[in-house]
Amino acid sequence: MQKQLVVQIQKFVMLYVAMLLGLGVATAQVSAPPVPTVLPQTVEPTGSVTGTVYVQDTQQPARFVQVMLQSVASASSQGNGRGFSGFSAANETRTEVDGTFTLSGVAPGDYYVTAGGPGYIAERALLQAAVANGADAAALLARLPTVHVVADSPSTVNVTVQRGGALSGHVVWEDGSPAIGIMVTAALSGPPIVLPSTLTQIRSPGNSGNSSITDDRGVFRIAGMATGDYLLEAVIQTRGQFAGLGRPPQAVSTIRVYAPGTFHKASAKPITVRTGDERNEVHLVIDLRGLHTVSGHATSTSAGLNVASGRVFLADPTDPSLQLTGSIEPDGSFMVRYVPPGSYTLQVTGANTQANGGYGRGRGGSQSTGTSFQQLSMAVTVTDTDLSGVVAAMTPVQSAP
């Protein structure tokens, strides 16, 4: 009996092994899927650009400045910034210690070549100054350095940069302590200079503009400035505060102070800067004691309606940059802070009987429920003290003629 059992087990093992071998053979007979054919990718031929950047007044090499290529075709396309070389690593580089540079992998075509860095005048500033002096846009374009790039061939171009003037000084609070971390900007006095459309796409690298942040001593320094008369401006952003749980933050206002220490642009004293100048005697005082608060209530001209939300704006009709904001509280009260003496237009927009319910409710703009009111404009005058008790009588929209 035991012997028969052993024989049966041996037969079972042999049968199992045979099945496995048959399965392996069957598997081996299955043909593998065809390997897809990978076509070689076509690589567009490119060229290279080499050259040297010189400082205009000394003709010495400009060391470690940025160099940029910008397609002539795309630069001439209005509103199309695709030619800005910052989008292509192949089209921007830095000069070496001897002022030389090399750009490889540049697509064939014609390019404007600009260079810049800290202390050098940005190409846009040079163009604006030339336009202000009556220069023709086409002539300015013709004077810009260009290079023609050919596939599998090197091209050469030399560029010059101009040293600008510098403006430095201190910003302090009314008690004489340094104003730390304040943005200081120098802008040309007079109306803004608008470049012709043919020049708007021309860029220059390595220049952060005419602005600076004060350090721990309240010291600022702005370099690379073109010749001109400038207004020096310190900008302070007031932070909003939460008025309550679930409520959006109050509106944020921008305080602008002009050298030597006025809140009105018309009272600022221009500072003349020339190429190569180092003006380091500028002193700007931020005296917040000269600012006041305008407060009041927004009421409805129709009985039974209460104004519970909206935005309040104080704007100087003579200075578009002087605009302060506030918001209407659920009880109809409003407050605008940091207002310098002067005559203003007070505007109320987006007023509604529905209070703001949170971040998704538009901060006093259009509401999904409640009654809205017409926009209101009224004149207010701020003297040397706070102005309170201002009444903004709002007319419901359905009452409009």
C-alpha cells in the first residue's frame, strides 16, 4: 500500500513538471511586441555671438555686467514680449573680468544688443531722455547695436554702457530715529514720458530701476540715474486690520512722502542729478504728526434702509497719486486715516445694506443680497486737525430717476 502511494506521488510530480515545461514552451513561443521605431529629432542649427562691453566715458571694459539679445522682429511687434531675451537662457549672459562675453546656441536672425548693471543707466531711461529731448523714434532704433546671427557661424558685436548719477541720503521719522525698510523712489519731475510704440519692447538687463530700500541707519542710495530733475519719494504701505471674525480686512492705504518732507507732490522740491554726479546730502523727514483722520457715517436717503458696507476713497483732484481708502462698517461708520491737510473728493462706491460676510463677499463691492446704493461724490477739506462727523447720504439704486 505504501509502495503504491509513493508511485502515485512520483507520477503526480512528473505530470506537474511536464505541465510547467509545456507552459514555458508556450510562453516562449509567444512573439514579443514590435519595438517602435524612434525617429531622430531634427536639431535646428544655431549660431554664436561674441563681443566686448565698454564703459562709454573711459572706454575700459565693463566687468560683470549683463548682456541681452532681443529679436528685432519680436521687439517691433507691439504688445508681444516674446522677444525679451529673459525667456531664453541662450540669449543672456554676463561679461567676464575683461568685459568680453559669449552667447552660444542662438537662433539665426537679427537681434538688438543691450547691456546693463548696477550703476549704469538702463536703456529704457536713455530712450526716455532722448524722446523727451525731441529725438525721433526711428533714429533711436537705428542707433541701437544690432547683430546678425548665422547658423553654424560666430558673429561679433561690441556694446557700450553709460555710468549714471547717484542719489543718496537719510530717511528719518519725526523724532530723528532712522526709518528702516522704507522704499525710496526717484522719479523724473513733470509729466510721465511715454515711449512710442516702436520702443516699448526694448529692454535692458541688470538694472532694478530708480529705487532703493533704507538700511538699518535709514540710509538709501539710488545709482544709474540719467541726467534730469527728480522728485524723491518715500512710500509706506499701511497694513489692514481685521474688524471682526469672518470680516474682510480694512482697506490698505499708501502714504507717500516727498523730499524734504511733504505729503503733497506739488510741494516737493526737485533734485537735479547729472551723469557722474554723486548727490549724498539728501535728507527726508517723515512726520506722521501732520496726518489726520477723516471719519463719519454713511446713511440712506430712504427710511428703513441702513448702509452696512462699501468702500470710501479720498482723492486729491490735483494729484492722482494721493488716494486714501477706508471701508464702511456694519453700523454705517467709516474712517480714513493718514490724511494730510488739503482739499479732497470723498467717494463712496459699492455701498449696500448687506454687511460683508467674509473674503468671498467682495470687500464692499457688488453683493448677492441686499439693496445697493448709487455712487456718491462730495468735497471735503482737511485742515490741521481730524475731521469727524462727515455724513455721506446714499441714494438707493431703485430710487434713481
